[in-house]
Amino acid sequence: AQSVVGAFASEVGLTEEEALAVSACFGAGICATRGICGALSGTLMITGLIEKWTTPEQKPVAYEKGKEIMDEFVKEFAHINCAELLEECGATYSAVPSERTEEYYASRPCLGIIKFCAALLENRLKNN
């Protein structure tokens, strides 16, 4: 979440510090619960800021467009939950964090997912 939100902070009027703070709890599937992918959550957050969906009347459009993003994500990765995404590559979860090495990152789908999410947002910015 922080990777995506931080990368697009200036595009939506946030400082890097604000972006990292607002998305801090969304990593590792929201608070390390292995729920919805943090990169996907960050993509939805930035989309809301790009589109400036702030009123109750805008909720149906926000939900529709957000669901389209989620559908694209599922089409690409088959799942939206961190646990399932990591299971696909054989990664396991432990309460004790693994050392962050090149091998660690190479064994996980996260970088590819972040790149995919960044491309979705870049397209949205171009079309907005």
C-alpha cells in the first residue's frame, strides 16, 4: 500500500509523509492479516483521490469504478487476498518477518503486483 500511495502522492496533492502515514496500516493484506492486497488497497485509495469522490451521490460511481479495478486485478492475478496471492508462489506467513533480501523479494509476486497497480493508476491519470 505504501509503495503505491507513496509513488502517487504528489499526483494527488499529498506529501510523501502523508501518503506513507495514511497507507501504513494497509500493508501485508491490511495490518498483516493477509486480507486484501495492500497494493490493491493503495490503488483504490489513489483512485478516489484522483477522481475526488467525496459526496454520497458519488458512491455508486466510486463503487462501480473501484469494482472495475478489482476485476482487472483478479483477471491478472486470480485473487485479491494477500494470502492467496502468496500461496500461488509458495510463500508462507510467519509472525516473525523474514529477512528482506533480493531472494525474498524475488520469491514473492509483490513487485509485479505493484507495477501492475502503478500502470492502472498511470492510465487513470492520463485519462482524467
